[in-house]
Amino acid sequence: MSVYFQAVKGYSAIKSGVALLPYILTCCFLSAIVGKIVTHFGRYNEVIRGGFAISVLGGGLLTLFNVTTPAYEWILIEIVLGLGVGGNFQNMLIALQATIHHSDIAVATATFVFIVLLGSTLGIAIGGAVFQNQMTALAGDLPNIPGIGALDGATAGAAVPVIQSLPSDVKAIVVSNVAESMRTVWIVLLVFAAVGFLSAFAIGTHELYSEYALCDAGLEANCSIRTDQPAMMNRKKEASSEKAKQSESLSDASVAEKV
């Protein structure tokens, strides 16, 4: 999106970074909130599918970006996209760790991070290739003036600062071409988001609230119950308190009988 803000909107590098804040802040906020929700309810499948669904919606809305898109519109679109992407920051890792043995968590987490970084790299490469090819396809609209060749093909992305120094009539054509090229990029990425949404239905369901006992020398009296989630731990505390109250009631009743 930074290319769109710099080339189409004419923002500086710093201002384009500020323009991305609605998306970035929404991702960070949703990542924390969704983590709490999954921890409380112990379910991640619905959240993952919902996140991909909103990502598809946000990717579709990105295709509405054009030369005249007002600020309030692209801010709202960034927020929608952030709701989808931020909602799945942690959940994919949770789904992975919930289905493997605890001894494999370190290896699985490292592999997950590697795949995420690899996917980000491929996404940038694919997006850049699509953008350059589309700019090349639209190069026939450009007039034959000195320096205009930098906006064709492989150098189109790096030549974004040149756009603002072009004559107004030529600048309008170039900006229109960049906006159309970015729209093609977002359509391609929208397809990947849709594939991710469909793939989310293949993720298995696993109960996060699993319990296991830690015993000392096989003695039941030294066993303690641990749980994987705070919500289940709270339930155990409530159950223990209830048992303690029942024991106190029985003790009081025994004392009363002896008296």
C-alpha cells in the first residue's frame, strides 16, 4: 500500500507510513483481543475462518482504491483488512501447537515462523512481478519523453519518486497506470486470501482444555492437576472451593453429632 500512497496520492515516505497506521494498529489490537477470546473459549477454528473471511473482504475492498479515493474511505478499508489479518496472527500457531506433542512444540514453532517468513517473501516477489508486468502492459499509453522509460517494467517500483516531477498531463497518465497496476496486484492477493479461507476448513478441531496429572512416586496424595488454559484453571479453583465448603459442612455436622 505504500507504493499506492506515494505514487498515486503523492505522499512522502514518512506520510505514507503514517497512512498505514490504521491497518497496523488494528492488526496489533486484534491480535491481543483474539488471543484473549481463544484463551477463554478454547476454540480457534471459528476465529481462523472468520479472520480469513474478513481478509477476503478487505482484499476485495482494496481493489476500490483509485486516484480519487478519499481519506476516510481508505482508512476504513485499512481497518477492515486489519481486522482480518490481525485476527489470525496468533491463531494459526495455536492451532498447530494444539495438535502436536509437547516435545515437538519448539520444532513446530520454528518451522511455522520459517513458513510465515517464506510466505511473506513470496508475497512481495509475486506482488512486485505482477505490478511490473502490468506497468509494462500499460506503457503504450506513455508519451515518448526523456526519463519516462524508468516507469516501465522492472524499474517502475523504484522510480516512484520520479512521478511527482513529471509534467501534469504525463503525471496523470502515469498515476492512472500505477493505480490500475496496484489494483491487479490486490486482485491476485485476493485470490490467495480466498484460497486461505477455503483451506481453513481443513484445519482439525482440537480441545485446548486438556488436563494431565503430575504425581510424585505414584502417590495419589501427591498428585496435582494442571491445565493448558487459565479458563480451565479457574474452573478447577471453583471446584476446589466447592469441595472445601462441602468438607467444612461435613466436619461441622460430625462435631454437632458428637456433642
